[in-house]
Amino acid sequence: MSRFDLKASFFGGPGFTLYHAWGRNSEMPLTPHFHDEYLICAQLQGAETFEISGKLQSFEAGDLVLINPQQVHTGNAEGNDDLEYLSLYVDAGYVRRLAETLEAPCENPEFTVIRAEDQWPLIEDIRRLLDHARRILEDPQHGGSPAELAAILEGVVTATLERFSNLRQPMLRSTNRVSHRKIAKAMEHIRGLEDHVNPTSLSLDALAEIAGLSKYHFLRQFSQTVGITPGAYLRTLRLCHAARKLRTTDQPILDVALSVGFADHPSFSRAFARHMGMTPSEYQKLGPL
């Protein structure tokens, strides 16, 4: 959700990344993309239009934008006004562990609502998370308690899942549901892969075969249904895989780049920065998940 003329700051810790952006927007649209994490975006000022799972959505101050892992979306600011938002990216593993702690019937909950209007109490809790993370970063010894930070995060994520997901009612339909049966089969295969599976092992031919479609029809149907081409999807998946490695292993950045199919450090860094809004080294410094 970056804009070239917005100021931004990043914070991270176990289970989350928090992105704070503010300033005058450039009305520059984002290309279709996705993340491995759950996204809880709090609109603090200004208005934006998103295309999420093929549907156009408009958001205003006080709204929460709720996006599931690997849910394709775009974004575009409206007008030329000041814009401010907080994007909380929550690790999928953190959500699974939380669901288990809550003894919820759904082990891998997904959001069933995209736009939640007038959510200022929850937004204020996300602000508290930002303030606490900033204090810890500025003064690690006296700025704040990591335990309190973890408690605020848990409260925000729990409240959001309880109200806007299928955590308690697994039969509720996720907003990331793929309507095309054959494309859904390919997507289930992708999403069912374990974290250690290298995304470079996936190919268009293999996915088309899983879907039971010719390569040509798979390309067309996938793009129409998911909102992104299969090639772009697989490239984004490689970057998501790289991001997880940067936060969960001690591998050098070059080794991470090579492991997900990039030829060198510079090409990986450029692609990663476009995707994440920060360099691989900046992302790595956010700390372990």
C-alpha cells in the first residue's frame, strides 16, 4: 500500500509487521499483489479505493480493511488529499496458534468481511500497538514492555477475528473463496503446500494439469478469477517465501534470493522493495516472527 510521496515507518515483532504511512497521496494505483499474512488496515485519514478479489471497494476514515492471506488486491487513493493509514500484517502461524489457544472450531480462520465501517475503538488499539512498538524501538531498555506489546497485539487480532471471520462458524464463506471450481483446485494445491516447499518448483504446466485445463484456458481463467496472472502470482509467492525466510532464518540475503529463484542480490532487492515497500535488509531488521 505504499505511495511514492508518502512518508512511512515500519515496526515488527513476533507475529506481526506494522506499517504506518502518512502524507499527501500521489493517486498512483498499485498493481495486483498479495501477502502471506492477514492484513488489518486502519484508515485514519483520506479515502482509498481497492479492488479485492475482483470487486471494487471504497474506504474512508474509520474503516478497517480486512484481507486474507494470498488474497489478491490493488489500491488507489482518491483525490489529492492527505492520507494516513496503519497496515497490520499478522503472521498466519500466529493466527493458527491463537485459534488453538481460543479453542476455536476453525483452525485456519479467514475474514468473511472486507470493509468494517466505523471501527474507531479497534483502530485506537492499533494506534496503541504502534505507539508501544515505537517506544520500544527508540528505547529498548525503558521504552516499553514486550509483554505488553504482545498483549495489545493479541487483543487486536482476537477482537478482529471474533467479529469479522469464520473463527467460530467455519461454514461462513471467506471473502477469498475462489468461485471457479477448477481454478479453486489449483489454488488449494498452492495454499496446501508446506512452508519449506520452494515455490520455484511450481510451474504453469503443473498447475494447469492440476486444474484439468489446457495451459491457454488455465491462463485466461486464472487471471479472470483470481485477479492476477499465474506468472505474477508465482513471482509474488516467491517473494512471500523469501520474506518468511528473512524473518525466520539466519540465511544471508543473497542465499535467500538464490533459494527462491533470483539470479543475484540487486534484482531480488528491487523486486522485494516493490513488493514490501522496504529493502530485504530493512525487513530482516524487524526481528524474528
